[in-house]
Amino acid sequence: MTSAHPRRKRLPILEGVLLLAGLAVISPCFLAVVNSLKTLPEIIRSPLALPTSLNLDNYAYIFTGVDLAGSMLNSLLMCAAVILAQIVFGSMAAYSMMRRRMWGGRFLRVFFLAGLAVPFQIIMIPLFKEFWLLGIHTTYFALWLHYVSWGLPLCIFIYSGFMATIPRELEEAAAIDGCGPVATFWRIVFPLLAPCTVSIIIFWGLWIWNDFMQAFILMGANKGHLAFVQLYRFLSDQYVKNWNAIFAGVVVLSAPVTLLYVIMQRRFVKGLTAGSFR
Amino acid sequence: MALDLVRTAAPPRPLPRRPGRTLPAWSASAILCGPAVILYAGFMVLPAILGAYYSLTQWNGWTSTARFIGLENFRELAGDDRFWTAVRFTLFETVLVVAFFTFASLLLAVLLDKVRRLKGLIRGLFFYPFVLSILVSALLFQYLANYREGAVNVLLRWIGLGAWAQDWMGDPDLVPYFIFGLVAWSGLGFFTTLYLANLQTVPAELYEAAEIDGAGPLRVFTRIQFPMLLATITTNSVLALITGINLFGQIVVTTQGAPGYRTVTIGYYIYQLGILNNRQGYASAVSVATFLALVAVACVQVALLRPRTVSL
């Protein structure tokens, strides 16, 4: 009974089959890359063939005609601004509710938790109206307000769960030494939350980068030059689909995400599944 | 106002507290919780409450006042054929999605758990579609399924099965499976990963004991893995339920409810009413009714599944 552990058994056939199945799963993505290098007639004539020549016209077209570069920069800035606010506000609130005998702390925990259940369809119309009354409708600031508030319940939930694993002694020592609660949090607790913070950056960074629906609804048909909103606008403008340009756009907008995913797959999987343990 | 950790470690006796320079407890709470509470209350809770109120009004979204009409919207909803068609289609998709994400990903996870070589690569391939935007996955599927130039039909004609080529998105009998395929493709890796994470918590001793007792893979699954996974089965089925009921973005990108009203989901119907037809009051009523139904079903689901959970 040495190495007969069943989990160590080699199963080459199963591994081969699953590898092929996995490749089949991502085959549509291969197709998008291959077809982004062809002309439209080529795509229609022989969609599965490799391109005969390296044709980068489609990429040139989407960068000049759709201004994808500018909207990608906007998306990146939006991601950074939203995530920064979510991390700062969310972690502080979670700390206050979980670790300090705060008046109303228990109520606030339930109050924030309820937000996990609210679907976008319920709030989209009143939210638009509210932004309109505040005079900030269809602005990036309004979208930022929405993204931050939309993400806070999950951030607080993830931080609260993780905070339970941190020993209290450090905070108590800091308090004895006269360190105030806000400083105690930033100097002592926050650095210990780093794994959580990484998960939140990945989860919301990807979510906001990939979102087109909420941004499109809240920013209206013409405003909001964000990456996927631009792509969506571009393809809903056309009656006959220019698949060649669409594929080029899809590849460009998915490339940064794919690159990061390949580099740090484990962190990605951890971050993206962190949101599910309710 | 605060001391560095480095400095606090140095002096031989504890420093005296300096109450004059620390903030009172309530203001510290306000600083820590304030921003989150204000944003969340202002842009999540308030719109949700307003949405509930609008569901009791007749309002086109642009007039400044919404006319209060009580439960009139809900009465109209009960007799609205297009709403019930949307409910039927949404439920059909939800049943498929819940079954697939609960059981197919369970099977895939059990198989992936046995893989030793190229583990990261194989798992990574299955998870990858989840990283992509809904817009990307919907576009890819729309391209694959296109009747004239789509890759699926071209492939079928190429291998001589041209007769099997179908209008995957235009045929009312096939389009529900097209939508299901799209949702299944994007989410499979995610749900499988949740199972895999749980499978890793199964202690090796259980597998060893099973092997000593001469149990085959099937018995290992039914007696060890399945009972240990029940908590995740609950999680996944509830998450799949939410995914199915809220099905919306994929419809906007691909079919927009066509052919006819065949693929109008509840979410898309709300969007049609509220954004395209300016019936905000009625749209709010549909979303409130759906939300309450979803909460009720999810509670029943959790209540039914939770007591069966096994832990060591």
C-alpha cells in the first residue's frame, strides 16, 4: 500500500479526452482570431480556413474608425477609479461593522447583505431618473457612482468573511499604544487583507471592463466611450454584420484580459469564484 | 495622531494614552462606514425603493410626476399574454440552465479532479469562456449559428451533411437551445470550478479507505463525493437559478426577442417596456413581481437542500 492511492493513478485516456474537449470549448475563440485576419468575402467563403496572408486591415479599421484605443483607456481609468473607491470604502465599512462595537453594526451588515440580491432591472429606471434630477445623467461620474454602489455589497461581504480569520491581538495592541481606530485599520488590518484585495481587484476589474449593458443603459445611446460599449454601438449600427471588423474588435478587447488570465490563472479563478460563496 | 508600530515596540513601558488626540468613537465609525453607507443608500437602496413605488404608478419616465394607481399594474400583469410567454420561455431556459450547471458541471468536475498531467492547462481551457465579456461570447455564438455564413453550417455542408444545416437562430424550435448553448458555454467553467474547490476538501483517507474496501469509481462517487458536494450543489443550483431568471444581456446582443417574441425573457421584456416603450411604471411592476418570485423560489430551494448537507 505504497503509491496505490487512487488519486495518483495515471489516466492517460481521460486526460487526452478532456484536453481535446477543453480545446473544443475554446475553439470559437481560435476562429475569432483566425477570421480577424481575413477579409469579409474570405470569411464567408471559407470560415474555417487559415488566412492566406497576414492581413491587418481589420485592426487598422477598428482603431481608426471606431476609436477603440481611446475607449480602452477610458475603460481602464473607470476600472481604476471604481476599484479604488470600492476597496477603500468597502474595507473600512467591513472593518467597522465586524471589529468595532459600533452602534447599528448588526443592522448595517444585513443592510449591505441585502444588496447582493437586488437585480439591475429593478434599479435601472429609478437610477436613471435620479441621475437626471441630480443633473449628472449620462456622465462618467454617474456611472462611477453606480458601479461603486453596485459593487459595495459584494466587497463588504468578501472583506467581512476574511476579517474573521485575522487575530484581534494586533488591533488590541495598537489600541493600547494609543493608535486610533482609523489608523489602526490602515496601518495594521488593511495590509493583512491583501489576498482579499487582490480578489476584488480581479473580480471587479474584469466585471467593469467587460460590462457593456449597464454602461449603455445609464450613459444613453451616444455618450460613454468605454471599450465594450463602443464595440456594441459599432455592431448595432450595421444592418449586415462586418464580421471581419467585429472579430478584430473582439480580439483587441479580449486580449488584455486573456493575457492576464494566462499569466495568473490561479488568482483569476480565485478572484472570480470569490463572489459566489454567499 | 497615531504611533508607528516601530516606535511602539521601542519604549520599555507602555506609552500613556492621549485621549485628546484620538477621535471619539462615533466619529471614527462615521469616517469608516460613512462613504459606503451614503453611496449604497443613495444609489442602490433608494432606487430599489423608488422602483417598488413606481410599480404602483402609471409613468412614462419623462413627466415629472408618476400617477399613483395602486395595484393596477399587477392586475394588468396577470392578464398580459406577452408577459406569460416571457415567463414560460424564461422558465424553460432556467430549467435547462439549472440542470446543466448543477449536474453536467458536477460530472465534469469529478472527471477533472482525476487529471494529474496538464491539470492547470485543461482546467484553464474550460474556465476561459467565463473570463470573456457576455458581448464577446454572444457575438461568437451568433457567428457560429448564422444560417448562411455561420461556421456550424459551413462545416456541416463541407462534410456532406448539408441537410442538417439549420437556421439555428431563426427557427422557433431551435432558438431556445441556441440561447441555452450560449449560456452553458460561458458558465460551465465557473460552476465546475466551484465543485472542484469543494472536491479538494475531501480528505484523502476517505479515498484510501474506499480503495481498501474495493469500491469502484461509481461507488466512490455515490458514497463519498456526492454527499460531500451537497453544499456546493445547493450553491450552484441557486446561482444557476439566478443566472436563468435574470437572462438578459445575451438576448439583447443576439436575438432581441426574435423570431417573433419567441426569445423574449422576463429581463428583456422589462427592458423593452422600460427603455424602448417608455412604460416605466409597468416595467417596474414586472421587475418587482419577478424579483419577489425569485426570492421565494431561492428560499424554498435553499430550505429543501440545506438540511441534506453533510460535513465532517
